[in-house]
Amino acid sequence: MPKSPVIRVVLADDHPVVREGMKASLEKEPGIRVVGEASNGEEAILLVKEEEPQVAIFDIKMPPLNGIEAMKRVLKECPDTRVIILTAYISDPYLDAARHAGASGFLDKQASSDQCRLAVRAVAQGGTFFSEEAHRRLMHREKGKYQLGDRIVEALTQKELDALLLV
């Protein structure tokens, strides 16, 4: 499919109010159009296949198929679509899962409308976008520190990280 001058976006979140708010915010920006909305990962995969958007925004926690698993399938089946993971849960395990699965962006639900639009534009142009909190966590980890709740701790062992991921 030839690239359109309009950035086509699919939104997937199990909360209608979040989808509606994101759509209204994104479509205020000239050159961005939401071409579909899904309430779960399965619907999102079908919608991405059908609409072939440049960008998909997936909530990380959606029943029955979460955003990470949906993203993995989308990236395999629709490699031209780039995915931003949206979450209310900024934590190292979620951030790691999203990055390792191939997310082009990680956006928290506390992000401003401007950040959401910047994220879509950056990802559509082949870049990446990590919210301020996600970026801060990554920078701490570059220094061998991790955040657990409100505490910053020194680097964890692989066994400790595996246990944390299970939690």
C-alpha cells in the first residue's frame, strides 16, 4: 500500500472513554486520522490487517488478548505498522516486555495530548517515542538502577528480574 500523506492510526483500548479521548485529541492534529477503534487485542489485529495503518496504539492490559501479544502478531503479520504501547502502569517489567516485543513507543495514560500527537508523528516517521517517565526509568537503568514502587534500588540479578516479571 502506498504511503498516504495522512498518518492512519488504529486505537485499541478496552475503555471506550480512553479511545474516544485519544481519537478526539489525535484528530485535532492536521495529518492524523484514526481509521479504526478496537476494544481488545483480537479486534485490534483484525482491524490493523484491514486498515493497514502506519501506527497502532495498543493498551497494554486488555482482556482477553493483551496489547503485547496483539503487538507481536501485528508486527509479524503487518510489518509496515508500527506500534505504540499505551499504559497506566509504568513499570520496568511492562517497559521491558514492550521493548523486547518490538514496540516503537511507550506512552503512559498521564501523557498530554501534545505528547500523544508527538508520539504518533515520531513513530510514523520511523523513530521511537518513550514518555518522560519511561525514558527516566530507562536512564536510571543505564546507570544500573531500577525503580521498585517509590524506591530506587541497585541493579537486580537475572533471577530477581525473572521473579519481578512474574509478579
